[in-house]
Amino acid sequence: MSTADGDSGDRTSPIDADYIGNLDALTRDLDDIEKIAAAALSGTPTDHVARDRIASTPAELTYSELTARQQQRRVAEGWGEPEIADILDPIALAQLDEWRAAQRISWERSDLVVVGISALIGALGNLYDNRVDAAVLGGLSLLKKTDLLRRWEKEAARLPIDYTGPKFGGPAHRVRSAGHDIGRFFTALNQVRTGVFEGTWWDGGQRMAGFATTTRSGLPFAQASEPHVAVALLLKHWAADFVTLMNLPLPGWTLLYEMPDASLRKFAYDAYAGTNSGDGLNLRSGLLTPGLGMFATEIVIRTHTHLRSYRATGTARLTTSAAANHREMLLAAHAAAGAISLSKTAAAAIAGETAIAARHLNLPVLTRIGMLALKVRADAAARDSAGSPSWDQLLATEAATWTLPEALTIADLLAN
């Protein structure tokens, strides 16, 4: 029997053929009972053959015995092969299709192979993250030499976010204030519009506010009061800085440098500054570079699952159950890469890198793992809610029908 949810035909149907055969026999018996009831209620002659057969039906049969008896009847009475579409009404068929579509698909050997390959790609990306990041930096360095980036760098020069005066200077000055933090866009934009640098520093446990309107050489900062001009300048400045060695801080990272805890501020600064220029945790090394490995893993698994769906159904669109299987595969592959990332980070910290070891954390993959785990759990909950009713619920529903006058009439008729 073909599956109704469009999954691969070699997958096991959730309904056994014996179930369908027994359900078909029960449906035929119920049809006879309805005919007997209709005849009794209308006062017309009843079908004595059907009546005697139903009245003589043996009770307390095991499931195997019941199945064997129904198969014998099917052959003797020439019923033919049962079709579930002929047994259920449209509403029940729709419910069955919905139930089938929500069932979990068991993994095949090809799924394990694809997950293994994609997990290996992600793991290698984490093991050799320094080399991958160096290659990415090389590509960005080529962009830095283009006429477009050079023009943007000139057009967005002398902005207040580039202030490097006392308390805010140094090679890692971009982490000391909000101006280069893409997670604090509006704060940086306000500085560009007003032409005033704003920053925070600490003195003896006291939070201090820093302001500046001129560069260290005394020139006034560039100012763009019009919002659209200020946005353009800020984005050009960030683009020009993104292709440099120090890149940009991670979104929101500069907030750590403004915290009252001195050790937290030191960690934020050291992690971004690194041992040498560019080898710390920044937007390139923390998101772009590890994101490439995550992207490759996603491509491999998505290609596999969508091709499988296309071969089975003629469309690349995933069914509910196929989408749940897809998320399980992604979670397994990313979990392997995430484990390597955490292990390398811990090993680097133990080896003496301390705060700089944070650069080995694969933040995109770890975030993706958390999101996928929630989705997989939601899929499991959806399957549980879409399950068949309990035996108590079925008993309550079926027992209620025997309180109807028609049911009492049938019981009296069969008893006489």
C-alpha cells in the first residue's frame, strides 16, 4: 500500500495490512447490523443469514485468532483486497493523512552517511579555524584594495566614532565604545549625526562619561545631521573597517567593556584584541568564518533531503514528517561540530590562551544547535498531540453509542 503523506515508498506504512483487513471485516459486520436495525425498526423482514452469523460470532478471540478468522471469511466470501479508502469516510481519511504526515521517519543508511559527511566538514572547519580565518582575511584584504572600498574609506573619514584619545585609544579602540558595534546601531548613528564622540570608562569603581568633538589633532569631527546621509556614512565606515585586520566587534560586545566588573571588561578587551592584530574574537572570526562551515553543513543536508523528497513525490517541498527528519539530521551534524568547537576552546584555555580562547567558539553553530533542539522537541510534542486517542477515550466514545434506542433494540433482537 502506498503511503498517503508522500514519503518514500520504501518506508514502512504506519498501518499494518492485517489492521486494514480486520477493519474492513468490522465495517462489513456493522453494515449488516445497520440493515438488521433498519428492518427491525421499520417492521420489515430481517436478513436471517446475517442475523445468525452475527449472533454466532465467537467472543474472546485473541488478535491472531480474529485475524485468521477474518482472512478465512475474505477468501470464502470473495471480498478481495481491502482498501482503506473504501472503509473510512472523507473526514476519517483526512485525519489519517494528517496523522501519517506527522509520524517520525526512521533514519536510513543514506541519512547516516550524509550526516557523517556534513558533520566531518563542520568539525574540520572548527579544528582548522585559524587557517580558514586566514583565508577569509586574505579575501577581505583583496576587497580592501578595490576602488569602491577606498572611496568609501575616504568619504567616511574623520567620524566621531573613530576617536582614539585618552581612555579610548589603542589598537583595539573599536571595542572601547559603541561606535563600531553593529548591535548598537542607533547609538553609533547618533554620534555621526551630532558629531560628538560618546564613551564610558571607569575610575576607582565609578562610571565616567567621555565626550569629544575634535580629533586628537584638533580638527572637528565630520557631522551629518540628515538621517539618510548619516546612515550612509556609518555603513561605509563599517564596511571599510570590516575588511581590516581588527575587523569589527561582535554585536553587543562593547557592552561588556562598559560593565562595572573589571575582570569582565578585561575579558571583553583581551578577547577582541587577541595576541596579535586580527587574531582575536571579532565579527569576521566569530561569525563569518565559522558561518562558512555551518553553511556547508546545511547545504549538504538540505540537498540530500530535498532530492530525496523530489525522487519520492516529484516535488522538492518537504512534508511535515520529512521536514522533522531534516531538522533531526541538521541537529546531529551541527552537534558534532559544536562539540569540537567547545573542546578546542577548552583545550586552548587550558593551554594558556585564557580569554583569547573564546575565538575558537563557533557561535553560529552553537546558536543553531539551540534553535534546532527546540524545533526537534516541538516536533516530538506535535507527534504526541496528533496521536490516536487512548483506550479510555475510545471506550467512553463507543460505550455511549450503546445507550441509543437503536442499540437496545438490536441487543434485544439478537438475544431472542
